[in-house]
Amino acid sequence: MAPSGPRSIKRGCQRVLYWIPVLFIALIVAWSYYAFVLQLCIVVYLLAYHVIFILFVWAYWQTIFTKPLNPLKEFQLSHSDKELLEREDRGESQQEILRRIAKDLPIYTRTNSGAIRFCERCQLLKPDRCHHCSVCDKCILKMDHHCPWVNNCVGFSNYKFFMLFLAYSLLYCLFITATDLQYFIKFWTKGLPDTQAKFHILFLFFSASMFSVSLASLFIYHCWLVCKNRSTLEAVRAPVFRHGTDKNGFSLGFSKNFRQVFGDEVKYWPIPIFSSLGDGCSFPTCLVNLDPEQPSSPTGSNSGSKSAAEARQFPSKPLRESQSRLLSSTPSWSESDGATDKDKKGASNPVMTIEHES
């Protein structure tokens, strides 16, 4: 067995290197503050600037330091199940064990081959929309992607913060570009005094305008993902249900998709405070062909099936009890919002994808 010393040193060096992009962004932001407030020093703009700056830094901080949530203990294998799984040969016998365990859990997605999604590294059954991050070496609930610019996984616990970070950073860059434009023009027309400040004005305009382009494209893309209720991973490879691949399987219509990320209370939408709905382990779906092996239906077709589902509902506790409506088994998920017909078409015409294990 190789000594643990070299591996721990290598792991420590990697952790230090992962913070370099964050340090780069922090230095850029600190310099932009110095250049705008102390060098440009446009008094009439300073109040609006500081409001945007505080919201931007607050959202960035929350995105970096909010710990990604991991699956609940109900999804982890017990000691006896682990021993039983190790004794069995790989193949159908192991899948039978996993199917028996998954029968009492709100798991509706499968691998591309129809198998139960199981993480050998973490020894747990993956909840819907959960993936294993090779950088964090953990399974992350509703994982979107691992972002090097925040040195953190973007998932269920901090996706709202990430969206606000993109929004406020874009607003920050656009504000600087707009207010600095007249002085940038004066720089080229020799209308500025020959001082050190004019070089800060030049590079401030260039950096803000360039970041605006990249941030705008990224923000628009993630707005599209929110509207469709997809993660970046799900946009690349659509989730697979028992009835087949369905890229719109988790879409509930624009309003409900938006509230699933930002919550029901409008006053919390622009603030980097957690207000997302649910617990990250189970999500309502717009399934057409429901999974007969699961204890409850996420859509609920009638009152009889609703009462049966409630009797066997998975005992998970949402992070905020007042915001658990998106996880309830009510018929409202298949109501209007213009998504049901589209979802049915997507479900009846599944698209083949490459099997994905992240």
C-alpha cells in the first residue's frame, strides 16, 4: 500500500491551487473598487455603486462558502446491505438488492441502461438529480457543475446564490462601463488631465466591458436553465426515467420552475438568503408513465392515488417547512403553465443519450 504522506501533500497542493481563480477574481474586484471610488470618484454615482457592489460581493461570498448538501442517511447503504452487496456477483443480483432498497425511496431516475443509480465511491443510492463530483469527492444534491471561479460545487444549496452572483456581477460590470464611458472617450480625445488616474479609467473600462460579454452569455444560459428546470448536466444529458429519456421530466412550467429556485416570497428573491423550495433529495416531476415501483406519485392522478401516496410518503424534512409545497403530491403539478402538453410529447418520444456518471 502506498504511503499516505505523498498523497496528502498532493491533495493539499491541489486545494491551494483551486483557490487561485477565486483569488484572481477577488483581486480584480478590489482593484475595480479602488479605481472607481478613489480614482474616478464620481460622487453622484457612489451610492448606487456601493449598493450593487455589496450585493455582488455578498452573493459571491455565499456561492463560495455555502457548503453543498449531500444525500440524507436514508440513501446510504447500511452495514448489512454493504456486506450483502459485496458478497453478490456483479450484475442482476446486485441490482435486485439496490432495487429493493430504492423501493422505499423517492427515486425516479435511472442510468441509461435502466439500472439504479448507485455511487460506489460514496456507497449510496443517488437521489434524483444528484451526481458525484470528482473534485469535491462527494455526491452533491441537484449538482449543476463544479465552478473553479468559486472553488465550490454549484448545486441545490447555493444555486440561487450563483444566479444572483451572475446577475449582480453583470450589473456591476455594466454600471462601471456605462459610467466610465464618457471618461474613456475623453481619454482618447486628450480631454483628461495627464495623471495616473487616466490609466485606471482606461483599463477599468476595458475589463468591465470584456467581463460584461462573458457574464451576459453565462447569465442568459442559466436563466434558460431555470425556466426549463434543468441543471447544466441535465442540459448535456437528459435524465432517464423508467419510461425513457425525458429532458422535460422535471419541468413544471415557468412559474413553478422559477419558484423552485428562488422561493415563494418575492421579498427574498433579490437577496442572497436561502429561499429555494424542497430538501434537494426529491423533486416533483411531470411523468406521464409513472414508476410502479415507487411508493408515491409526484403528480397524483386522483384522490385515491393521492391518499395512497401520502400513506407511504418518504419521510424527508424540507429545509423550510413553509416552502414544501413543491414536494407535495398534489394534482397541481400537471395544471396549466403551458408545460404539460410539451412534456407529454417529450415523454412519448424519448431521445437516446450516452450513459452519464459524474
